[in-house]
Amino acid sequence: MSDPDAHILIVDDDERIRGLLQKFLMRNGFLVSAARDAAHARRLLTGLEFDMIVLDVMMPGEDGISLTAAIRETSSTPIMLLTARGETEDRIKGLEAGADDYLAKPFEPKELLLRINAILRRMPETPSEETVPKLIGLGPIRYDIERGEMWKGEELVRLTATESQLMRIFSGRPGEALSRAQLVEELGRDKGQAQERAVDVQITRLRRKIETDPKQPRYLQTVRGAGYMLAPD
């Protein structure tokens, strides 16, 4: 069941696809706005709050990867990229820029719906006033498990939906090595090497936010032959 209050932004230069997706998602309970290109999307993002952005990579003018990176400078709104089938490099670049997931064209609208709902379910819920914080220390970083928030001093570190879910997974089992296959399964993704490589990209991005030296990780470690492990203070 879709969240009836969720507001989705569709960004695609193909008017037919844009219209079809808008109608399909509205029939499935979403509020939907649509933009024809990156410039149009930027104007909408200036005045409106969205729960998720579905963004085509190949557009005239500014492309979807560049727009993703720009959005990530100020926002953690989940982003789903639409890529041409076989364009692996675009997918990797998109994940590195901060996208949460990608879907290759052509695709079934129902698959898009399932992925949107899966990502929205991973977003941290707004905590109640009575919530007692549970914190994990990672050097200068502290992670609030209950709130799904990461802080560096007094500064809130922005996490994407996927990064937030990875932190929840790791913080629930500190000191335990988790394989790529386990992480893919817990993230609710399809099994396969492509998704495992996507996890590697997300881990790299997460390390940049946690580690003093991401190339020599102290807290989000690689365990040879086993996967990744969170090693808090």
C-alpha cells in the first residue's frame, strides 16, 4: 500500500513517459509533480518539499547525475534514477553522486512502484518526544539509532535513505561482519552481482561521511572474505 501523503517528483524530458508515470503513481495514491528538465526541477525543488524524486539520467542540458549531486548538497530526499539498459557506468556514477537506487529502461511501472514503496519504508520515522536516544560513537561522529541521525559535533550529517538503512543494519549488529549478499537482502534489493557492486558504492559513500581517512577505514571496516563490519568505539 502506498503512503497517501507521499509527494513524488518525476523528472523526464519525454512527455509521454512523464505523463504515464504521473497518472500511474497518482492512481496508486501518491501526490505527483512533474518536471520536463533539470532547470524545471530546480524551480520546483525551491518551492516544494518532496518525499522522493524519480529522475531520468539522459536529459538535454543538465543531466540527471549532475542534478543528483546538486540535490545532495542540501537534501537527503530519496532519489531513484532511470537509466538506459546496459549503461552500467551511468548507474555507478549516479550512486556515487548520491542516488538511492536505479531502474533500467524500459521497465514495468509496477516494478517502479514496488521500488518507490521499498525506499520510502526505509526512511527514518519521526521520533516521539519520549524517545530515549541510543548512540553509537565513531570517533568524532555519533549515530543516534532511534532517530536514524548522524552528527559530527553540532552538525547534522545528511544521509540518503540507503545510507540511513545501512547504518541501521550495521548498528543493530556492531562487530559482526555482514556479507554483500546479506546487505542486499536486508536492503530489499534483487539478488545479484550488480546489486552487490551497488552496495560497494554505497559503502564507499558512507565511509566518506564517517571516516577521517576513508581509504583506511577505522569504523566501517572490510573483513576479508566476509564482507563489512561496523566497529564503534
